[in-house]
Amino acid sequence: MRRDPDLTRTWLFGPGADARAHEAMLASGADALIVDLEDFTPPPRRADARRALAGLLERCHAAGRVAAVRVNPMDADGPLDLAAAMPARPDVVALPMAATAAQIHALDAAITHWEATLGIAAGATAILPVCETALGVVEVRALARASRRIRAALLGVEDLAADLGAERQPDAVELDHARRRFLLECRAARIEPIDAPYTFGDVEGAVREARYARRLGYRCKSLVLPGHARALNAALTPSEDDVRRAAAIVTAFEAGRARGEDRVEVEGLWVEVPTYRNAQRLLERARRLAALG
């Protein structure tokens, strides 16, 4: 991938056969663009979408974006999608409805074949499981173990809500347990969790949800509306105040340790080793994001 998973803050889904949508995706500012050959591309238009892949992914790469393609399941149109995608050298192949290790094994084997055939470095193409069923959410660790290509996983939303029988609302209370469980499973598997997209139109709601997800521990979020990308990038980037506070914590804690103290108080918070280390991580992530420009 062109960015480390934790620095790929926004993953924008877009239709594969809509040229106007492609322009909006490229102009959005999202860190990763997912050309969707599944739900966002009706079956009659998939041949057109496959023909457009090479040019679109080339433009993604030229813009410095992570170029991803969501293929159909491998027991459906997935092999046709992959045959069109791999010559365009996507950074990531996303798999919908990911729920079993067998699905991952099949996709991994197909990608391995195409890498060897096309002279692409072995293992260069990442797999992104899109977990959008109850089974997919609870099986994240098994999915991660199924392939070394997996460095992140993405939480679906609408299919998951349907699978749960949940009633969708902008506050997403109905998905709160799944969001928390998914984060926990991904962290246990040592892969990066990507939060579900906000599928309502207002930017304010998308930012509110991103800030909530960030508080839980998410650093990345998917989206379906190009107009949300820049606001979500900002919400998922440490602010000047975040950096100032983290720096104050690090400075105060290190000074306290030098005096032999086990903890120090900073702005009303008693800082111990875990909080100190978390502040260090925030400063390092801010530095790495700034280096990307």
C-alpha cells in the first residue's frame, strides 16, 4: 500500500461505471479510493466498469491515493473482476461479505496467480475484508489469520444492519455493539480497523460519528459521499490542541520520572505509563501524517 493502514484515514467507495462519479472521487481528497464492482455497479454495467479500471487506477496512483477495487465474491463475478483489476495493479482488493477463512484463501490464491502471471512482486497486493454480517464481525481474527495480505478490515453498515434486523438511524445506536466488537477483534488480530461509512447526507453527522469512532480507538473511516472526505480527514487527524496536550503530557511525565515520581498531574488528569505512551503515539502519528503533506 502507498500509505500505512493507520495513516489511511478515509476510504471512499464509488461506482465502477460512472465517469462523473470517478471525477468526484479523484477530487474528494480521500486517502483511499475503492472502485466498487459489487453493489455500486449493477450487473449490466460491470463490463463497462472493468474496462474503465486501468485508466481510473492509473489516475489514483498518479494522485498519490491508495487504489482499491472491491470485487464480487469469488463464487460469483469475482474472477472476472480480478482478471480486469490485476493488470491495473491495485494496491488493495476488497472482498465483500467476508465471513470465513475459506473466502480469504480463495481470493489470496487467485491474487497470487495473477501476481506471478503479471510479474507483480509476490504479496504486493493487500486484501481488505469488508465485514458486513454478524458472522463477519465475530470472525475477524480468523479472517486475519487466513492471509498475510490482510493489514486492515472494514466494517460494513447497511448489510450488517439488515443482518441484525436493526432499524437504521443517524445516531447509529443500533450498530454500537458491533462497532465496539469489531474494533476489539481487529486490535486483538493486530490489524487496522476501518469504521463503517456514515450513509446519511449531512457532513455534520459524518464528523460527529467520526469523532465518536476516534474516541473508541478508530483511526480510519470509510465513506460513500465524496463531499464528506475532507471533513473526515480533519476529524481523524490530531489537531493542534491534541498535539499540544500530548506534548504537555510527555514533557510533564518525563520530568516527573526524572524526579522519581510514579505519576504526574496534567490538566486535572493523573498521568501514568499507559497515558504517557498513548500521548507518544499521538505525537508520532501527527508527525507521520504531516510528513505525507
